Amino acid sequence: MSQDDTAAGRSEPTTTDEIRAEIEETRAELADTVDRLSEKLDVKAQAGRKVTEVKQAAMERRQPLLIGVSIAGSMVVLLVVRRVRRRKRS
């Protein structure tokens, strides 16, 4: 245990069980740290996540765009049909 731990209010383990518990806690923290570092260093996985993220963002933007284009196209067709009908009446 470091001086920082003692200053933070943690006391030195006194029994075998306390020492074992501290070792297990340290191992768990170390395993977590190693996992996080491994994840940061896995460029292929990071690239895959980024590709998925970009695809999802593109799909989210695409749908409203398609709806807008469909509405605009429908309006153009409606205007053309009205003009054609007006010309036939004249």
C-alpha cells in the first residue's frame, strides 16, 4: 500500500484475509486497466466501430432527405399535370 492510500484513510491490511482481498482488488483493477489499454490499441476494432457509426449517421440523414425529395417530386408532377390540363382547356 502506498503513502497516498494511507493518507486517504486506508489502513495497512493486518490479516491474511485482508491481504488476499487487497491482492484480488489490485488484480481486478490491473485487469481493467489492461483491458482498456488493449481496446485503445486495437485499431481494427476502432475503425470498425467508426465505420458502423458513420453508416448509421448516413442512414439517419438519408431517410428525411428521401422523404423531402419524394414530396418535392410529387409537387413537380402535380404542377406539370395542372399546366397540361389548363393548356388543353384553352
